[in-house]
Amino acid sequence: MLHLEAVNTPPTRVDVWNVSNAHCRVHYQLLAEAEPDLLCRALNLFAMQFLTPEQVNVQRMDDLLSIDIVIDGLTWHRAQVIAEKLRNLISVCSVNLQSADSAWDEQAQATG
């Protein structure tokens, strides 16, 4: 029997189209129909890119789901490509993409 070893993987995946671009932290806001498989389909787009979100928040409001996803380690171009893929999912009504740092700064100023 072979000895199993831990697999060391790089923390972020290189964006081959924009190698020189800096990585950023982004916030996706989705509004979608409350379908049982929607959350899995949306999160799978990140999993296929070997990305793990920092934060996922889901709230059901009658027949709609409000989904917030915060993720670090992608270039802005790559974040936009994933946003387009999210928009193309069946049941997704809207996707808003913004820099997570600016969103949290605005929220702190509004409450402070």
C-alpha cells in the first residue's frame, strides 16, 4: 500500500491572461430565484477555479435568494469573468461585483 502524503498547493491560481495584474478582494452580490441547487451551482464556479470564498452569506426572501460572496486572490479581470458566468446561471436575476475593501469602507462610514 502506498504512503499517502499531503498535497501542497499554491494559495492562489495564476491568472495567465493578466499575470502582471495585482490580486484583489471582491464582493459578489447575487439575487436569484430560490432554487434548491442554485447555491451549489454558484459556488461550483469558484471551486472549478480552485478558489475558496472567505465569506458566504445567503438569505431567503420568499421566492428569492440574496447571496453575498467575498473572495480574495483574484485579479479584477478574473473576477469579472466569474461574474459573467454567474449571470449566465439559470435562476440568477442579477449579479453586482465590487471591490470588497471599498464596500466594507463605505459600510463602516455609514454606520459610524
